[in-house]
Amino acid sequence: MIYLISENNNLLASSKYISINTSKSLELIDKCVLNEIQIDTETKGLCPHLNDLLTIQLGTKNNQFVFDLTTINYLELINFLNCSDKLFIAHNIKFDYKFLLSIEVKLKNVYCTQLAEQVINNGKEEPFNLASLTQKYLNISLNKDVRNDIIINGLTEKAVIYAAEDVKHLSLIKEKQLEKVNNDYIKHSVNYLETINLENEVVKVFSLMEFNGVTLDVEKWKTITDKVSESLFKVEKDLDESVKKEPKLNKYVPKEKQLNLFDFEERDLTINWKSSKQKLSILKDLGLNIKSTGAEILQKNKKYEIVKLLLEYNKLSKLNSSFGNNILDIINKKTNKIHPDYWQIVETGRISCKNPNLLNIPSKGELGPIIRSAFTSKKGYKWVGGDYSGMELAIIADLSKDDVWVSALNNGEDLHSKLCAATFNIPIDKVKEPFPFNPSLTYRDVQKTINFGIAYGMSEFKLSDRLNISKQEALDIINNFKNNVPTVSEFLEKLARYGLRKGFIITPPPFNRIRYFSDFNNYKLNETNEKIKGSIERKSYNTPIQGMNADIIKAALINVQKEIDENNWDAEILLSVYDEINTQCIEDKAEEWKVKLEEIMISTAKTYIKNVPIKADCYVNDFWKK
DNA sequence: CAATCGTGCGCG
DNA sequence: AAAGCGCGCACGATTG
């Protein structure tokens, strides 16, 4: 049965549903709903700050309630939602949650059928939109065409029925999903229910983060981007000039330009230095034997002036395009803040971010910290942020239980230096001396490359390339490394064997996040295909480590938000970048909050990583620091 | 002319 | 570029 709660006279007379008032409907809901209730919203657009919330639908399999917010007084409904301890089930709940925030509703318990589906089929190429799930699990086809109708025509009879339909099937879908989780547990001894719970908790934090947004100091940003484009322009001219001076590149200089002494144009060459193809052709004509124009290759040919300039040009060009004034167009007209879209689950369990991507804002080099400093806390508030240090190394130590790694971290030794001394068989006080095969690096630099690289399946090809040494030398170093930390090597190889045997890999307990390898079937068809095999092996190495890191940071976000809510901190989480959590807090509490934040980050990680110490460093500032 | 692909690089 | 993992974005080149 469909119930409509509306004051719209055009709708009230239909025989297809029953019209009742809010009190009566909430009474009914309380009576017929035991512990879970399905929820959905219809809105005038995608932005909770700019577009109105039109309806809220609550429902069970048998009864659906459509609240027409455009005509009723919904205070009572708000109160009901805020106080309810029931589990609210929705598909893509982050969307609805943000719109509920706009009318000051915060649901306590939620289950998102989309997130659950993503967890269950993580890595498989299966659709997870509502229509697909309804089809797949219940063999019912949903008609989604009416959605745009609501935006154009408002609530019609057809729309009421459609809106009700959306809160009819989610409970059953949830049931089927949990059945599948249970079956997988029986079949593979993998229980990723904990991951589903984690995602359903942390989605509330991501909703808040998106809703609250981040402040960008526009004037500061413009000053920086102006400086970048000015430098870019200069380097471009220098590049043009050096082409004109180089006889080998004569063909890029038009004849008439060569003779023209009174050239008043800004540029007289037509080379597009943004074009990889043109760059490659020019560098080849200059005499370089290269196959691509990536930074790593250019770095090795810096004896050419043009290459040096090109490296500088590429850097500035990247900053100018990817981190230029485009971002200003994304600033919300109403809040004057940036509200990015988080994608909550990528294959390893990490998040991603777009419109704009706040996970790759520059932090390195001369300009990085300046660029980040344009992200500020709001007036009267301090930016309180922090990050875990060496989390992935700690995870490797914790999971492998390798004596060398574990004891180094437990004794507060420098892991890179210690391993370095072992790999190269040199005294520990000599690790910062130049690496003989490539004196621009130290032994310790080389070891760092290995520690982060080998653990993810880096081969002698890449290592030799990276360090400018022969394949044999690289191979010797790798073997030496492996012999010195055999437990780490065994641990990683075990993961690779598991991945190749099962076609999926899981992150460590308690989360046991599963990741299927979509190319596993291709591997089974031809097990000698080293390309696919190698790829699965490397993903098997990397996923548990990167994934556990992601699981932990999500748990930390949940705990930080819990602390804010339970103890009424005047603070909010602004953004989380891999192993960073950034918040803002009212000025006079900021120092206290910093201590608390650090404490929560550390204690959260400690509940999952038990064999080695965990460090987090937090700070109080006026803006984002690196 | 729009859609898609390829290259390259920002972050961890 | 097959040969370290995970992303999103911009731009040029190609395709249809």
C-alpha cells in the first residue's frame, strides 16, 4: 500500500494510494516497521546546497510512505528521522544523506545497497546501479524514466507511484547480499561483512565532508596561478629560442621567420610544447635515442639545454593546467566552498576524489606547499591536520612479522638505514655515502626505492632503469635484499600464490576486504602469459598492504567523527588524503583538539596493527600544511 | 564535430 | 615499455 503525505490538492483524490497526515503516517510506520526501513529522496538536482529536496520516501516491502516536502510541514518527520534507531537502507545513500543534512537530519544507522554491492563484487566488472540489482536479485525491472519527470512537472500521480517503488525492494536486496556474503564465507572462508559495516559507517563521514566542503583562499590561489603561468610563458620563449639556435632543429623554424628581423609577434614558432608527439620528434632530431618523453627519460638527458628547459616547462605546464584557475569554477555559488565528490571504494579499498580531485593537490617541490596553503580553515577556526608516518612499512612489518623490520621499528631505528646496511653489507654510518654506480644517490636512497618498490613487485628492469645501473647489478641488489629479509619475501610470495590460485586477494583481518582480479579468467586460459601473471602477482602483493592502510584510515575517520559528535567538539573533518586527516576546529580549542585527533588516529591504528608502534603527527595551523 | 584513446604527471 | 601499486585530469591525436 502506498501512502501519500501531501497538501497538494491535485494529488489527493487518487485511488492508487491513500492520503494521510504526517502524524498518522509516522504512527503507522512505527507500528509496521520492526528494525529496518528503506529510504529514498527525490530532489530538484544534484547539489544539496543549490537544489531543493522534493520528497522523502520511507518504506517496507508492503507499505510505502511518500512525503511531499514542498507542501507539508515536515518538522515532525525531521524529528522522527533524527531520533530513530532503526536501520535506514538506501541505494547510494551518500546522495540522500547530504540532502537530509540540508534539512538538518542525521540518520544514526544506515545500510547502502550500492556500497555493499561494490564490496561484494569488488574488482568484478558488474554493474551496481539500483535497476541492475533489482533485476539481478529479484528479477524485477525498474523504470527509471520518471525521475526527470519530477524535476520538470513536480509531483504527479505517476511520480508518487514511482517514488514509492524505489523503497520497496531494498530490504530484500540487502537480504540477498548478506546471503551472498555468507555463501562466500562458506565457500572461500572469506568473511567481508566487517568491510560492509565499515563502509556503511564511514559513508556518513564522507557525506558530511562533501556537504561541508573546504574553503579555498581565492586571492591567494590566483596569485599563485598567475606566477605559474608567467613562468610558463618565459620558459616557452626560452625553448623557442634554443630551437632557433640549434642548427639540427632548423626545420622547425619557418624560412620567413628566420629572415624576419622585425618580428613583433609574441611567438614566432608554431611548436606546441604540450604535444608529446612534437616533443619526441624534436628530441629525436636533436640526436636523442628515446622512445618517450616522460620525466624519467628526460632526467637522464639533462646535458641538453632543451631537455633541461623542457623538464621545467612540463612541471609548470602541469601545474598551470591541472591546478590552475579551473578550480575556481567549481566553487559553490552558495557556500563559496569546494564540495568534491568522493568515490568511496576503489579496488584496493582506498577512496578516490573528483570535481576537483583533492587527493592530488601538489605538495612537493618549491610550489607544492604554497599551493596547499591556499586551502584554509574558516574564520575563527584553525586547520588541525595530521598524518600517519610510515604506515605501509608498519603494515609490512606487522603482517610479515619479519624480525629485522619488526625490531627496527620497535627499537625506533631508521628502517631504511638498517636494511640498507644489510643489503649492501656496509656499516650503518656509511649509508648516506654516495652509491658508487650512481653517485647522485646515496645507498640509503637506493634502499628506499627498494623498500617501497620491491614490496610491490618491482623487477630488476625497473630498478636498473631507475638507478641507472645494469640489470645484473639490480638483480644482485634485489637478491641481497631478499636474503636479508627472507620473511618479508616469503610473506609476499605467499600472497602472490594465493592470488594466482584463487583469482582474488583479501586484506588482513578483521576487515577481509575482497578484491577479485578481472583478468583471472584470461590467466587461466593461458597460464604462461607472463604479462597477466605478473600483473596478478603484483596486485596480490600490493592490495593487502594498500588496502589495510585504507581500512584503517576509514576506521580512524569513523572514530574521529564519533568523538566530535559525542563530545560536541566545534570541529569538522575537512578532507582525508590517503594517510592524512584534516579538520578545522574553533580557535580556542584547537590545541586540545590536536592532541585528541592524534590520540584517536594512533589508538585506532593500534587496534589493527599490534606488532609495531604507530606514529601520527598532527599540527595546528591556519591552512593546509605538508 | 563529438567521442574515445594515448601520454604524461599530480598525489599517496 | 611488459616488467612497482592505486587513482583523476588535461591535452593532443585519432576515430567515426
